[in-house]
Amino acid sequence: MITTTDALVSLKPKAEWVLHGDVLTWMDDVQTEPTQSEIDAEIIRLQAEYDSQEYARNRKAEYDQLNQFEMQFDDDRDGTTTWVDTINEIKGRHPK
């Protein structure tokens, strides 16, 4: 879940501010405070970006469980395609 904090950091990376609950206190004299509509739009944009990468997070979780170098070595030695088949199966379960 993308938060107001995430949006503020994205919009004004080096700004100084404090957020207590829903109350934003802008402490930066250099950068202008974003409007609530700018913050809301950034939350929506960041959430959409995060959601669009779900397939990649799911794939990575499964890839990390594999001993890929050993699978590749064994395939090369044995003339099999276990590694390629497994990667393709994971990609099939989590398409782009």
C-alpha cells in the first residue's frame, strides 16, 4: 500500500516535513509544499507502478527458490532442459 509518505518522498525527495497521522507540517523553506491533489495523484501513480510489477515480484520469489546454476550445469552435462522448462513454467504462471 502506497502511503502519503511515499508520495511526498517521490514528489519532493529532499524536502523537510513532518507527518503526524493525516496532518502534514511543511518545514521546508526552499521547496514548495505539494497540494493535496498532487499528493493524491502521486499515490495513485505509485500504486499503479507497484501493481504493474506484481508478476516480477512473484517470479523472483520462485526463482530465488531454485538452485539455477546447478540446474544449468546438470542440463549441460545431461543434455536435458530442466532449467529452461522450469523457468518457462514460472513465467507461464506469472505472465507480464
